[in-house]
Amino acid sequence: MSSTNKESAAPAHKTGSAIRPFIKPLLVLCVLSLGLIIVARSPLKSYLAHVELVRDQIEALGQWGPPVFIACVAGLITLGVPRILFFPIGGLAFGFLWGLIWTQIATMIGYYAIFLFVRWGGRDFVVRHFPRVSRMHRVFHKHAIPTIILIRQLPISGLPINLLLGLSPISHLDFLIGTVIGILPEAIPMAAIGSSAIHLTAGQGLAWVAGLLAVVIVLWLVFSLALRSSRMFAQVESEYEEEAAGEPKEEG
């Protein structure tokens, strides 16, 4: 009888061991999907469209305005709401500089929360089942911050970028530094748009935003060209070519 129980328990133990590695990745997937569904089905989009109403509600909080704003924005960004919606609101409610600072802090909190959650639940699974992903280590190990900055310039939502970076081998410090720099080119003009709505006339506001945007674009073009002409891309390309040359070709 005891031998029969042991035999029946063995397959159950094997099944449990096989399922266990999938629990965390599935949990991450379910939580992120649930957040996107909640945001999509909520009246948030129509609420945020009333920018002046949101501004008045923030100002009514007095000294509690900044911490409440940061907490709410960070939570919404964690759920997948695009950060770009909040920079004009921050600029309108707090002015250009403080609006940029508070929204930037909230964005970093939200992005870092996603990064930590994905790193906790998905990184080990991906490395174990998709070993080719470890090739990213060469890029991120030597050039993590410049690579993150360039990735942040892609015209897509921050959520998939945070998922990618959470699965990558980058360090926490590199993620934070690369992200805080990488999101500035888009954040600065958007915060300026919000602040110009109350501090300047229509013509002055347009000229201010256009001038600031032109400066940001010029600086970013110079930075991007400097990166592309540096040794970083040549090194990465040569490393991949060496690795590809050393791999056996698959037979069709």
C-alpha cells in the first residue's frame, strides 16, 4: 500500500515541479493585463481631457498637491497609462519647472515599479527558456546607459520598453539613469505646453514651446550622432559577427 502511495505521489511531485517555473511569469502577465483592461474600461481618458478641472482639483489640495499628484500619476503609469498625458497637466498645475520635476519623479516611480515586478517574475524564466536573449548582455553590459537612452526614443508606449528592460540583464542604477535622461526630450516640451497655457499669451506660448522644442531637437540630434559615430555600435556589431561566425549553421 505504501509503495502504491509513493508511486502515485511521484507523478504529482513532478507535475508540481514542472508548473512552478511558470507561476511567476503568468502572475506578471495577468497583473499587467488586468491593469490595461482596467485603464481601457475606465473613464480616465475623458477625465484627463478636462485639463483645467484636473488643475483646479490639484490646486485645491494646497501643499498636498505635489505628493498626491506624484502618487496618482505613478500608480496610473504602473497600470500602463502613457506618461505623456501627465506632463501638460503637471506644467499647467505647477508651472514648467516644478511640473516637469513632479511628473518626472512620478514617471520614474511607475517605470521602476514595472521594472522590479517584471524582473522578479519573468527574468529567470526568460533566461532559462530563451537562452538567445542572453545575447543582450553584451550590449547592455558595456553600453547600458546609452542603449537605454536610445531605446527610450522609440515612438512607442513606455510599458513594452519597461518589460524589455526588466527582462534584460541591466543593473537597477543603469535603468534609472538611462531612463531619467531618455524620457526628458519628450517631457520638456510637453511640460512647457502645459505651463504656457497660463503663464503666457497664445503667441508667446507658441513661440516659447517652439523655441524650446527646437533646442531639444538640436541637442538630441547632436547626442544621437555622437553615439552613432562612437565605437559602441562598431564594437557591438563586431561582437555579434564573431558570435554568429562561431555558431554552427542550421541545416534546412
